[in-house]
Amino acid sequence: MGMPRKLKNLNLFNDGVTYIGQAGEVTPPKLVRKLEDWRGGGMDAPIKADMGQEGLEMEVTCGGFMRDVFGQFAIAQHNGVMLRYAGGYQRDDTGEVDAVEIVVRGRHEEIDMGKGKPGDDTEFKFKTVCSYYKLSMNGAVLVEIDVQNMICIVNGVDRLAELRAAIGA
């Protein structure tokens, strides 16, 4: 029997600046495909047609005021901010540690300074909408999505290469 890989610790980098000791929680982007029902004549049930990638968002919670995040607010470029999540996942049966890294590029959609109350913990949250996403484990790229350039690579296979070729991109 095996034991699952559990997140034992994490770090976040914002444009190369480490948030070690400041980032308390990271919600990586969910990978969601937009699927629509299609039921044509002669079909007994609908089949979900793949209509592409849903939007990507990363949410971060920090333990206090994060000035540099404000400096990135309302940035003009869709990929003007780079965030890198580094997670150490460990198995309790073997002790094996896996390095999981997620790199995103995007812009902040929301900054939430939380509540201010003397003597209480302060949470500072921000949400970044992403136009680029790359998930790696132990240096091997598992998924890479580049929305602007119509790239979706999964385990080394570019799932959109034929569609790009068909439209001359």
C-alpha cells in the first residue's frame, strides 16, 4: 500500500520576489474545460463537445499588507505579473519529496485587504487572472497553457497544434 503525496510546505514568488514567511495559502488555478451538450439526430443522449479552456485564476492569501501587489494593480499587459508557486509534497510511507511548481502570468483582478481590527490577524488576499500556466513536477512539465498563442501541452503533446495549423497560426 502507498501513502498520498501531501503538501508539507510552500513558497510563492511574485515577479521573482520571495514571499517566504508571508504567503499563507495559495489556491492554484483550476483546470476546467468548457464542455457543451450536443445531441444530433440519431443520438440517444448528448455528448459533451470540448469548446476550449475555461479562464484560469490563482488566489493568494498573505499574512499582512503586501505593498508590491498594489504596484502591479491595473497593469496594462494581460501577462504583466508573473507568480511562481513552489510546493514540497511528501509521501509518509517512503519519505520521498516531490517538487511541484506552478508558473502563471496574468494580472490582478482583485485585491482584498481584509478587515482591520487591532490585535486580530490580518489577511491580505489577491486574485490573479492568468493567460499563461505551467505545471511541473520534479522538473518535468505536465501541463502548459498559453492562451494568447493557442498552446495547450499535456505530457509533451500539444493538443492544439492541428487547430493552429488549420487556421494558419
